[in-house]
Amino acid sequence: MGGGAMTHQTFHLPDLGEGLTEAVLVRWAVAVGDEVALDQVICEVETAKSIVDLPSPYAGTVLRLHAEAGGTIATGAPVLDVAGDAHTAEQEAYRAEEQAGSGNVLIGYGTGTGPVTSRRRRGTAAPSPSPEPSPERGPVAVRSPIVRRLARELGVDPASVTASGSDGAVTRDDVLRAAAAGSTAPALPAGGDGEGASPLRVIHTERFSQLRLAVSERLGRSRAEIPEATVWVDADLTDLLTLRAAMAADGANPPSITALFARYVLIALAEFPLLAARIVSGGEAFERYDGVNLGVAVDTDRGLMVPVLPRADALSLDALDTALRDLAATARAGRIAPHRLRGSTFTVNNYGGLGVDGSAAIINHPEVAIIGIGRILARPWVVDGEITPRHIAQLSLVFDHRICDGGYAAGFLRTVVRLLEHPLTAYPRI
């Protein structure tokens, strides 16, 4: 460690963004007494959005670990203590902020007090989004939507919970302790007419993962706030598949169906920009943008994720295909960074990959529309008065009726179908 003055550094859990106030510690990568280098991964945490490696903003000897695997750490709470050279800590304090753009690191290191407050900022890390408005003020603060949802699910009155958060907020562990302190879960009444039916006993209770709670919160809000409507149509994708096969004629890898679908959807959005807007001001206004940040629904082992591809409308088909494959692989590996899961203005969903023809999709709040494509199947189809086998898929568009009426939405969907059924007409633009 050298012969210089020693300093005691405490690393606090950084701001998680999007109103998230805590994370679950999955595993430690270091132990007390270990020597850690600057930027060395010290632990793995799970947020409501992803699993993230946390690197150390300090070099030195680990003095203390403040949490156990499986425990919950609140934003701003201490994670570990490190002893290091004073001059090294001063020189390296700024490094934590530089990690925000690495893709797997949470932003906002140094949320507590101490030597890190003198760090200098470098780079142009994206600003954190505005925090979610706090709920009604009262004797207890429940700021996290995940914690509020958990309290509702467990039947816990937040007003009866003793808060342990560093800022006086109720955490998930507080709610779980309150639930455990109450009576055991009652038996569920059996179905049927009740004649001699025995009550069912609970044999297993499992806590929802942070991702499932976050998905439920967002989709529940969408259902509650958005007056949605749906239009759908069958599309003949025979010529599109022929074009895709031609792209692979020289041995090259053809673009995915999702990439082809998304590229033509982006072309259609240029003619119907209202569908790539976002609702703001509590539903009293909407914003239009100079491009499209494309969300892509990805089915993962941890649940549904919608990673975002910024300015997807500016990408060629090849670039779009590469970017979408990378996004999906990163999301399925559980390594998607939190900032890559927000900011979308329109979402596409290839639920055909799940083996289904259609889906009543839910709009990704605060977006105003989502489009999906089902399985592509060979079906008998009438072409020029003759029945012939064609490759058909169902497309569905769910839209927010506040942003437009059915005629506008149907016009967009018809345009998408026209582009997909006659892909060469727009080929120079893909």
C-alpha cells in the first residue's frame, strides 16, 4: 500500500435511475482483507431492470462488507469500506463517474459524503431522468413503485411500517418484515358451490423478482391510464421472404425477420410521426421528436425486457440487424445497462418467435403505440383469382386513442403492410 497516509473510503450504492431506490446483492466478488484495484468488480447486484457488475471506485484493502448475498441495499447506503493511500483516493475520485458509459455499471457513484465529493467530472454521461413524483406525503414515505406494489400484494399498510431507508423511505425489506410479523397467510376459499368443499392451504409462497414487479408496475399503469384500441390485418410476406433469401444467395447471413420488419415500420413512421410520440404532463400533452428511439420486446429467462435502440430510423438495414442482435443477446444474458432500457418512443414485438399468431399487446408507457407480428405460416391465398400457397402473418397495432383516431392508425398499418408486401418499392431506403 505504500508508506503514505492512509484513508478510509466508503463506497455507497449509486443512484439506480428511473425511480429505483434499491438493489438486491446477488454475490460478492471480494472478501474482507482482499486487495482491490481501481475499477475491479466487487459485487453483482440485481435491479428491477438488469443484473449489473459494480466496480470499485477505490483501490486498497477491503475493510468491511456492508451486506450479505440476497440482501437488499438502498440507494446511498454503504456497500463496502476500503483503506487506501490518501493521494491515490484523491487522484482516482473522478473515475467512478467515467464508468457510467461502460454499459454494465450503474451511474452516480459517491452518493454519500466523504472524500468523493471533491471529484471532478469528465465526459458527457447522460443525465439521469427526472425521478418519479413522490406519493402523497404522510408519516411514511414509500417512494419506490416496486415497494408500493409489494405492500399491496402482501396486504401491508405502509403507514404501519417502520422505515429503515437512509432517507426515511420504506424499503422492500421493511415491507417483508412487516408482513412476516403479521398473521400467517389465510387459507384460500375453494371454488365451486361450497357444498362440503375443503379449503385450500397455501403450500408455497414465492416473492416476485424485481424485474417481474417492475414489469407489473409499468404494464398495470399502461392499462389503467391509456385508452387503447387495436387494429390488425393479415399480410402476405411471400415476397419479403424471397428478398431475404436473395440477400443470403452469396453466402452472407441474411437480416433477421425482426430487423426487416422493424426497418419497414420505421419507414412508415416517417409518414405517421404521431405514433412515435410520448405522453407528457400527466396526460395533458404529448411530445414529438426528430427521430425514433426503437424499443424491441425481448423474451428472457428473467422476463420481458424492452431494450432501446436510439435513433434507429437513421440506421441502415445491416446496421439495424447487427444492433438488434446485440441488444437481444445482452438482454438475455442479464447484462443490459439500465440506461439502455429507457427512452423508447415506439416498440416492435415479434411475438411470432414465441409460436403464436396474435397478441393483445400492452403499450409501453409513456409511448403511444406498439406494433407486433405473429408467426409466418404457409396458407392458401387468393392471388389474381387463383388459390395459391402464400406466407401470411398477422400484424397488430395497439395505439393510444388520445393521440389519434382509428383512421390514422389504420393508415399507418396499411402502409406497413404495403411496404412488407412489396418490399422492393422501398428497397433503396432500407
